[in-house]
Amino acid sequence: MRWQVRGRPSPQSEFRVDHAHPQARNLLARHLVRLLRRVPGCDRGLTVVCIGTDRSTGDALGPLVGQALSEEAPPGVEVLGTLDEPVHALNLDRLAPVLASREARNPVLAVDACLGEPAAVGTVTAGLGPLYPGAGVRKDLPPVGQLFVTGTVNVSGLLEYVVLQNTRLSLVVRMARVIAAGVGAAAAAVVTVPGAGSNPSLAGSSRCPPPSPTLAAGEADQPDVEAAPTG
């Protein structure tokens, strides 16, 4: 399903990398660590909501990420949305109470496929802010998450559902592997629960700073990794 991102605190919070970059998963993980530490409760756990359906190859990005994470998730990571139990527009509203309770305790990260400009196809984007349902969804659905990761799987334009259904599965699978690896590594670096290890190359100190009341515009840290421009 195509989703729109709204309410981003600052363009500086957003990061984009081509999934074929040899260090894509590491660059994504490092930026996610920086973003996660801006959300209160990041050391207590992480809920990853992987949105999409395996009925459409392009829209299967989320369930593929969720499936990979659910099989090898670090301690403290909860995954919603897999190939067997997908999360999509028709059942997402029923998860709203669950997501609200999770957001009160720890960060919620939304993962989804999207369509974009031809030059952006194959790129992975991460940033602060929720995802909202976009074109083609005839329901008033709540925002999802405080952070997002999206993968641009094909070009936008007319007949977007047809475009999603005719997206190359090989591209979606490769992107899903990068996203799952990046999210998993970031979670292992930040979440500190009994039995959870920390990756010192990413984490430094794995404790979160004191929660701030808001994520104000312009407060985002500059990423210390190589990122493609998102404009």
C-alpha cells in the first residue's frame, strides 16, 4: 500500500541510501540508532510495524521485513506484520489500541513500501514522524509510529496498484534484507533488556538520553554517515 509521510520534524532527520550500496545496512542502522535515541523509552524496547500484503509483489516489502525480523529479532523487539499475519489497511484500525499502548512504553517504527520518482527506485529512507495512509485507501486510518522506514519499490503515477503488482520481486527481496538487517542492528545497539546484547560499533553508550517533551522542528542531529540527498 502506498503511504504518505507527514509531520516530519526536520529534513535533517531524514536519511536515504540506495539498497545496493555496499554499506547500506550499516549506514541505515547507524542513522536509526540516532533517531531511536530521540524517542523516549528507546532502551526499553522497540515495536516494528511492517505494513503491506504478500498479495502484491511491490506491497510485500513490509511483510518480508517483518518475517525476517520475527525469525531473528533481538531481545526486546516486537514485530507486527509478517507473511503469515500481515498488517494492512483492512486490519490496521483494529491494531490502533495496541499501537497506542506500545507508543506509551517504547518507540514504534513503521516499515512500508512506497512509490516515487524513477531515480529514487531502490532507495531506502528513514526518518522521524508517523506514516499516514495515502492514495487508494478509503478509510480514515490513524497515523502509525514515531519513526519510519520506507523502500521505494517502483515509480509513482497512474494505476499505482497495477504498478505495485508488477514490481520485480527480486528488488523487493533485496531491499527487505537490507531493511531487516539495518533495523535489527539498530535495535540490538539501543535496546537494553535482560539478555539483549549491544553492538559497540553502533551503540557507544546504549542508554537513551533523558526524554525531551517534544521533538521540535530543527532539533534533529546531523547524521554522521554518508547519505544521499532526499530532496
